[in-house]
Amino acid sequence: MAPIRGSKKRRKMEKKAEGNASASGSSEQEASFVWWLEYSKRINGFQSPLKGLDKFKSVFKISRRTFDYICSLVEEKMVVKTGGFSFTSGKHLSFRDQVAIALRRLSSGDSLMSIGDSCGLHHSTVSQVTWRFVEAMEQKGLQHLQWPSETEMAGIKSKFEKIQGLPSCCGVIDTTHILMCLPTSDPTNNLWLDHMKNHSMVLQAIVDPEMRFRDIVTGWPGKMEDRLIFRSSNFYKLCEEGKRLNGKILKLSEGSEIREYIIADSGYPLLPYLVTPYKGQELPELGSEFNRRHSATHMVAQRALARLKDKWKIIQGVMWRPDKHKLPRIILVCCLLHNIVIDLEDEIQDEMPLLHDHDSGYHHQVCETADMEGEYLRDKLSLYLSGKLPP
């Protein structure tokens, strides 16, 4: 068959476009490379460039590829802001410098003064640059924290089932405390005192089997119980309205079906779509086996929260007098960055330990609320996992 008229010309144009794209990508990579050499000299002194490159991951806790992607996300929002920043030397702070400073602040948890001294910046500049980055990430990064589509959910259920056999499980929910150091002279700060006598803010997260955050709630005082945080969430309202966890019913056996659900620890109520473990010390074999599988699956959320705090250390330690209105937004951005690392399959993940202790010193809460439909679902799951469900 003769070639379609204009196809040769079109192929030439496509090749030219590919070449331009390749050249553009190459120039961006080169710019990134040159920027890092200059930045590494600034923070390390005049060491060899190779040593500086080796330190990139240790400084930012992400690969250069992920760093470049984050830059592409926030550039539009950050560069249009009026008002420039400068090093103490008077040199202008480039856009990449600003992203680097913000990521350093979020990932290291070092003080504004410490980061400023190491980079040749005033601590107020570090604060302003970090906040500019947080605002940009809030606007441009939210696509990395979404409830799964129906197609995605099918894969999530399959992966959860492979962990410990729980069928139709759509997520794992847990909470963690973000500690704050607040002045005791201000009586209004007593609102933030939790039962461990720490000032803290709670983060509640629903996690998928790859430790990706799918829904978060934050901003509540640390003394607030898990069950109340859950009932105040938009996720709870959507579930009650039948707009969440409303996917395909799974047939376990003849006459035995189960709906979609998530799992939680004993601090949460047992609901038709929220499955908690059996309570009690001396449980029958069915209950003990179910709790073992439940606990092993719930570990996914514990590991996700532990990794979040380990990677983005600004929320790991005790934050010095944070703005309580801004802190929830910082926590959100840390969750977005956590997900971006997963979404981009950053190789840094392979180098991180699988921790699970994210709330050291805090004891598990116990909620006595149990819905009959929730009990029925849990019993069916228990029988199914033990192989004792009637065919």
C-alpha cells in the first residue's frame, strides 16, 4: 500500500518534536546537575563534586528524579509570587534553591537557625521559603492523595488479601500524634494537652497496601479519642450516606456475602464497614486466628505512619511553638510528599527500614461501640479465614 499523503512529512515533524523534547529534557537535567554542584558546595564547603552528588539522597531523602518532579509541580505557583529571597551574601535565591531549602526543613526537622546557618540564610528566610513551598504543594500536589477509583480498588483488595487473606479489604486506618512544645503560661494551650500530658495534634490516615495515604484528617487536639475523630470526618459521613465503601459485594459462599470495608484497631467502633479485632484475653481459636491476621494487616498503617515521620522529621520530634493553624497544612504536605515518593517508585524506599513504632509511649484506646451488622461481618470473615464457612 502506498504511504498516506503527508505521512512522511508528519514523521519528520514527530522526529523533530521528539528531538526538541529530548533536547529540552537534557537541558533541564543539565541545569539540575549544575544547580546541585553549586548547592552542594555551599552546604559542604569546596569538596569534590562527586562527593556532593553522593550526598543528594542523604540531604533530601529523595532521588534527584523525584526532586525534579517536585520542582515541576510547584514551579508555576512559586515563581509567580512577588518578592525575592537572597542569601546573606546578597546572592539571589533561585527557584531550585527555594525548593531545596523547604525540603531540607521538612525532611531534617532541623531548626530554622540551624538550616539558615548551614546554607547562608537568615532563619526568617528559611521560614518564608518553606511556607511558600507548602502553599504551592497544597495547590498542585493534591492529585497524589485521592480515594481510589473502582479499577484501583480492585487491585488494592487483591494486594490486601495477599497479606493475610482478608477479602474485600479496602484500607487500614490508624492515628498518630504530632508533638508540640507550647508555652504553659498561655492557658489556651491546655486544649492541646493529651492524656500523656504532651501538647499534640492528631493525624488520622487511611492507608492502602503500598503504604500510600488515601484519606487523612488532621488538626484535632491530641486528647481527642480516635472514635470521635473518625465520626467527625468526611469519610465517615460519606460511608453513612453510602458514597464510600459502596463497591461490589463479594460472594464468599452460597448465601454468604460481604461488602467493602476497612480495618482499625480497638480504639475505633465496630461498624458495618469498619472492622475491629475481637476483644478479650482468652478468645476461642476462631477469634484468636482472626485477630492475628487482622493485626498483621493493620501493621501496614503503622509502618506507613512510622515511615512518614522517619522521612519527614519535622513532624517526628517535638515542634517548637508551631503555628497551630499552619501545622495541619504542613502535615498534609508531608503526606503528599510521602505519596509522591511511592508514586514515582523512588529507589530511596528500598534503603529505608520497615519501622512500625510511630507513637512511642501512647497506649491503645478501647472503644466499646459495636454495631450488629459489624459483628455479623466480622464473624463471617472469621469463619471464612478459618475455612469453616458453610459452602
